[in-house]
Amino acid sequence: MPEVRMTFIEHLEELRRRIIVIFLALLVAVCVGYIFSWEILDFLKRPATKADIPLNLYYQTVLEPFMVRFKIAMYAAVVIALPVILYEVLAYVAPALRKREKRLMYGSLFFIILFFLAGAAFCYLYILPVGLNWLVGQAQGRISPVLMAGDYVGLVALLMLALGLTFETPLLVWLVVRLGIVTPQRLHRGWRYAVIAILAFAALITPDWNPITMMLVAAPMFLLYEGSILFAMLGKRSAERRRRALEAELGK
């Protein structure tokens, strides 16, 4: 059955419908996040407790408790609505893809969510306790912390989101190699550009451009980038061997 081509107006209407669905999903997720915001805050405080940091959070203005809860709800909404957002984006671009490309993109949807959650969990369990302990330890008992709730939530949630996105690197490399957009060898040769892009990404998502926080994001991302290239090279060589073996078998 031939595919029906959409007009420009129909494309805009389709885009509008997809955006409305994403907006409604985020709206529902924000409401859920706001209702459970204090439970989520307790969850976000555990890495500091694990690092033996006495954590008392404060606020300065009358409006700040609401803003802290709203900020928590916004970060939670991104995670809760992520499957809907990814599906709507893929569904919108799917008509422009070939059948093989559609299969790869839809097949990777589950792994995109899985890798994101793995990155956030890695940050929560390992990066945050070590990072918070080191950062607070720089006071060396000479100064006492007065930690603002909004700043703490922003730092912890943003790092978890950043590490979640960072863990998408292997999947991204696998996709561009499988789709034939670029070869593993070319990705390896361009490692200098990758370092610049990774540092720029780390600086972009770090709220205060703190070099320590930037490195906590950039270092795992670069290691994942190089590791992904290695696995992509091994996978491509294995696929080429299977292809040659099949051609040899058919040629007999």
C-alpha cells in the first residue's frame, strides 16, 4: 500500500496534535509530582545521608516552599512522561523513515528509557554520595553550611537527569552506526571534537559552571563514548564476518 504524502498544513496539524499530547502528559505528571513532592525530596536527600552529611534544608522567602515543590514536580514530570514524549517524537518522524529505520527506532525505545534510568540510578547511588561528600568536605570545618532547598534540589535532580542523558551515548553510537550514518573508525578519529562537544554539554547543563560538577558529567560520558565505539567496531566486524560466511555459503 503506497504511503500517503501529507501537505505542509497537515504536517503542522500533526505536529500540533503531538505537542498537545506531550503537554497533557507533562501536565498530569507535574500534578503527580507535586502531590508526592515531599516524598521525592526525602528520596533526593538520601545520597547526602549516605555520605554522612547532616542535611537541613532551608528557605528564604514565603514563595520558596511552593517553588521548591514545583521544581521537584517539574523534574519528576520529565521522568514520568518520558515514554510518552519519546513515543510522540518517534511517531511524528516515523513517516520520513524507511522500514528498517523505523524498526530500529521503535526497537530502541525501550532501551532509551532503560539506559536513562540506569544513568540516573548510577548518579544517585555512586556519583552523588562521593561528589556531595567531597564538595561539603572542602569547608574543612571552618565554615558551616546553610543549604537552600531549591539549590540542593536543582543540583541533585539536574545531575541525575544529566547522567541519565549521558548513558544514552552507547545507544546513540549504536544507532548511527547501524543506520550507516557514520563508521566507528570515523567516530574514533573525531575524539577531539567529541571531547569539545561533551565539555560543552556538561557546561550547558551545569547550573553554576562548577568544574567539579562538570567533570562528574563529562568523564562518564567520554568513557561511555569510547566504550560504545569499541563495541560498535566489534559488532560491525562480527556482522561483516557473518555476511561473508553467508555469501561464501551461497556461492557454493
